[in-house]
Amino acid sequence: MFANVPTVLTPLRARLLLVLAVLLAVLAPTAPGAVAAGKPETGTARPGAEVVAVTRVADRQVDLSVRSAALGGRTVDVRLLTPDGWDPNDRRHRQHWPTLWLLHGCCGDYTSWTSMTDVAETDSLRDVLVVMPEAGWNGWYSDWWNHGQGGDPAWETFHTKELRHLLERDWGAGSNRVVAGLSMGGQGALLYAARHPGMFKATAAFSGSAHPLLNEESIDRIMGFFAGQGNDPLRVWGDPVAQRRIWQAHDPFHLAKRLRSIPVYLSCGDGTTGPLDPPGATSALEADFNRQNHALAAELERVGARHVTTNFYGPGTHGWAYWERELHASLPMLLGALGVGD
């Protein structure tokens, strides 16, 4: 295409080419999805995410409002429960803290753990940075399939890439991490540990969706959650038959081999009335998740996992009183994996 370009340019042609080059440089589009990241005051543009507001909500509790490229440029909140001595503004002596990622369940949000449990008053967490990110009402800790188009929402990318890099660069989070969660967040904790080998040193799931492909009842139940708030349920992982590989890639049972090298804590009730329930309370959801967790535990044993702790405590429904108790029960394992309290 350059065969007819003269080897010697006239002054007029040279000026025209110079003007064209300048216009192209000014009008050239930036890389798609490029968003500034980090503290606003740094003025440093980085791809991924940026903190646009910081709010201190209580002693040791700080909320970060984060604008995310993975979420289509939307802004979501992340709550930090900070350790004693945490000071991200001290760049010269900044400490990078062992980090517990604590994931909320369906129909909850980033405030759930601090509003529904005593996590903020737990003394054993005063040497740990606890990260409680927003994950959507029913985001399922996944990059949604969106009928093959991908894109917003991409919760997994937001958490494991954008937010992780942001926290470790600017907010004192270290690379020594563990992850725990309840219900939808229990599935998320297992998925993140399995799908990102080496990222988390231990994982704990309380009443988690541990094997959504267990049977038709389990599939129908999670599809019902996917359809929440008027959503098209096929947007999340697609059809459980046609997109079977995507479903399996988000089913902890089918990822059991990837969990066999780290400590895993699984707990669940059986859905009948338990000691922390009002009289007559039952939960078909908990009964389903109980069967799923038993299946995952058996699969972990089959693939040779040697660091699995289970607490299948029998009577108990799908409620916060149990999840608070199970967080405390799992903390020795989680903190031990972080080397905290040794």
C-alpha cells in the first residue's frame, strides 16, 4: 500500500502529514476499560479500579467506595475491619497485614458481617486486615456468562484482580491471605481458593452452596436465586446442560482436586429446628446445602485432601446465629494458616 508514496516530500505534503499525525495522536482512543486506580490523591492512573471515597464508619471500620472497570464503571463499597496500628498513609513504614477475606451471602451486602455478627469485637482479629467486599445481591462471585458476551458484572475479576491489587498497593493488605464466607459467599470462598491456586492459604464455607450440580433440586434452587430481582437466570453461568463446562467450573465439587493442598473448613446444619432457632423453624435450603457439603467432603477425601475439617452439626437452619458461631470455630484454622498468634 506504500508503493506510490514519493521518496521526497514536498514542503506542503510534509506539513499536511505532520498535521495528520498530530490529529491522530490527539484523537487516538485509550485502551478499553482503562480506569484510574488507587487513592484519588495520588493522581496515578492505573487500569482496573480506583477508590473514589473513603468513609470511617466506626472504630477500626473503614468503607472504600471503589469504581470498577470489571463492573462496567459502577461504584461499589468494600468494608475494611482494620488491625491495630494500621496506617496506609505511612508509606515509609507501611505494614502489609495478613488478610482475611470475608464474603457475604445472597441478599446481603458488604455490611452484613459487621451488622449481623460480633466480628468487629473479635480480639483474635486485631492483628488481621478483614476485607468484606460487595458482591451483589446475587452476584455468585462469578464473571457472568451473559449469553457468551461476558462483561458486567465480573465479580470474580473485580475481587481477585482489581480489588486485590488495589488493597495490596495502597491499603496495607498483604499477600498472606485466607478466605471464608456463608451461603453464596461460602461457595465464593471455595471457588476463589480453587480457581486461583496459591492466592489463599485456607478456605472456610458456612452453609455454602458446595455442589450446585448435585441433583435437579439443587440446580432448580440455584437457578431460582439467579432469577432474583427479575434477572435472566441464564446470564450467570448459562444453561446447566448446554453450558455444562461453565457450571462445572463454578461447582466446588468438580474443583475438589484444586483444594486438596490447603486447609478446608466445611460446616452446615441439616435444616431441622436447632438450638439457635425459634421453635418449629425449618429450612429446605439448609437441607439441600447439607447434602451438597457432605458430597464435597466425600469428594475431598476421595482425591486425597488431608486438611479438611467438617462440622455437620445436625439440627440447625440457614441463619446468622450459626454462621457467627462457625466463624469463631474456624478462626483457629484460618489464623493458623496465616501464621497469626503463633
